[in-house]
Amino acid sequence: MIKQQIIPGSSLPQVEDKLSCWLSSALTTRLGKFSQFLTLSQTNNPVYWGANFFGLDKVTVFLNATITEQATILQLCSRKLLEEAYAIEKVGLQYMAKMVLLSESTQEQMLYALYSADEVTHIAQISRFLPKSQINNEQIKPSEHPLFQFLINIADAQDKAVILFVLQVVLEGWSLSHYRSLAIECREPNLSLTLQGFLLDKSRHHGTGVMLFHQMSLTQSSQELIVKTLTKFLRLIQLRHQLTIDAIAQVKGYLSRSQKIRILEELDIESHNYTCLKFLRSLMRNPNSGAILQQLETKGAFQHLNRAC
């Protein structure tokens, strides 16, 4: 008896050349007039978002850096944002494939199969803005993106209620707002257009998740696991600024704790996290999630971290 691997993992190797041809053909058919973007050549080390987008226009160590150092920091920050988006879409693909198998009706199964195809096109479109060698060699490592590793673990969970609420209701809702912001502020017209193209799909995915979760009967164990999972998720979201600090340290060298704290103050991380947590809480409001929100409030999950670095 052949043992089948039901859910493809997120760490699968990239396809071989012959299979790549079939994939390219299928993507060309699906993307239509946008298929030419798949072969778009990119300049080396582009800066897709400016200093004001990252809040670096208020950071002393950045302002005192040379023009070359500033450009390198912005290049690193831009690449990290794209790596994060690529990783999120990979998790989305894994999630949608799993939901096809967990679907309780043919209609639901068909819907998730279509949503899976959305994630495939998103991955293909984002990939063209990252170095080809980085994508082919799977150099986007979960260890360098704690949020990515966390999301992979959620997508591997067996509780449908947990992955539906955390990934499709909360994460898709957050990414809808996040991608809109990225698209508006992006300096590269083709990338901005690509990110804008994701918004309708994200809105549809999120809306479907809200509706399905509303209809679910939650067990006590599911509620407890959702609360535990979201508590960690909310913490990791607040630590995303670490990517900016890492980029500065990579260019300027070792940063002391006092230097990091000053950078956090200049970035106004507390204010940013407060706004982010408030938005995430609004995404979690659902007729079926009252007890979940109450437990999160009791645990202090919506309280911002103080100068975490």
C-alpha cells in the first residue's frame, strides 16, 4: 500500500525544468495579458519603498549614514518586505490546498480550489521582483522570518476552526490592509500594480472566511487553541520592526541595546503597534468569536509590547 502525503508542505523543493515549462504555460493561460510580467527583468538591489515608509526619515543613525549606506539599508528593508509577502502567499497556498480536503461540500471544495489558484498566481507575480537565485534555491528561510515559521506551523494544524479563523479571517484581513499600503507607497509602478491586483482576491478570501467561521460550531478545545495561537500571533506582529533594526545593523554594524531602544522610540513603534493591535482586534469581531476576544483581553494579548527588541 502506497502511503500518500496528503498535504504538501511549505518546504517542498522547486520543480525541475520540464515541470517548470508546464507551470509556466498554465500561469500564462491564467494571467493572460499580465503573463509578460513573469519574465520582467529587475535592476539589482532595488529600493521599492522610501525612508518615510519605514519611518527611517526620523531615525538618527539612518540620517547620519552615508548616501550609500542609506541606499543599502532601504534595499535590505525592501527585500525583507517582499520576502515576507512571498512567504505569506506560500503559506496561503498550503492553507488553501488543505482546505480543499477539509471542505464539507463540493461547492466549498471548488471555491478553495479556485482560491488556491489565486495564491499560485500571487507567488508567481511576487517572485519576479525577487532575485531569481533566491527563489530557485529556496533562500527565504523561515528562521529569518519568525512570523513565517509560525504561520507554517498553523497551516499544518488539524483543527479546521483554528486555521480558518487565524489564517483566513485574521491574516487575510491583515494582509488586505498591508498590501494596500504597500501598493500605495511603492515606487515601482509594476510592483504597485501587482500588489493592487491582489486586493480583490484578499477581500474575497477574507469575506468567505468570516462567513464560514460564523456558521461553525466551536468546541472548547478549538477556542482554547485559537486563543493560544492568536496570543503568539499578536506578539509576533509587534516584532516585525526587528527586520528594520536588522537591516540597519547589517550595514552599520553592532547595535547596543540602548541604540536599539532609541531607534524604536524614533520609529514610534508603540504608537504603530497600538494602531495595528486595534485593527487586528476589529478583524476578530464575529458573532462566533465573543468568548475568544474576551479571553484574549483577559490575557492582555492586545496590550502593546514595551520597547521589545
